[in-house]
Amino acid sequence: MDGHLLAGTPVTEDTLLAGGYRKYIGETIDVYYNKELCIHSGNCVKGNAAVFEVGRRPWVIPDNGEAPQVAQVINTCPSGALKFIKKEQAE
């Protein structure tokens, strides 16, 4: 699954929020989660337990990992319940 696409189109915050996703804000990447789509495969937690920890609130802390690695983990989500939007870096 491609974590920055939805139905083959690059995701936008408005589209994700309208689609029932919850936003978890990070410094360099925002993570979006839709509990209705989640099939609990555990790829996120197994991929990076520092970012994704089910017993913690909030359960997603994007800044606990590097943006490329967070995106890589999200791309392993088979249901599409996790999406991401990388932020532009100030130069």
C-alpha cells in the first residue's frame, strides 16, 4: 500500500480528514490513521514501536522516528488505514 496515495491520487489533509482519518502531527511528517479501515496486522507496531505503540496515548508519535523510516513503515500497512504527508523542509 502506498501511504501517500489514496485511490491512486496523492493524499491531501482535507481528503484524509473528510475520509475519517485522525491526524498525528510531527515536525517533518504528519501521520493519519483511520480506525475503521484498520485490520490490525501489526505492521506498524512491528515496524517501529517507538512511533506506533498501541497502549500509549497518543498511540502515534511521528517525531519518535525519522520521516523516511516512518513513511516506509506506513507503506507496509495492508489496509490503507495509515497514510502520511511529508512536510516541506525550510531552507
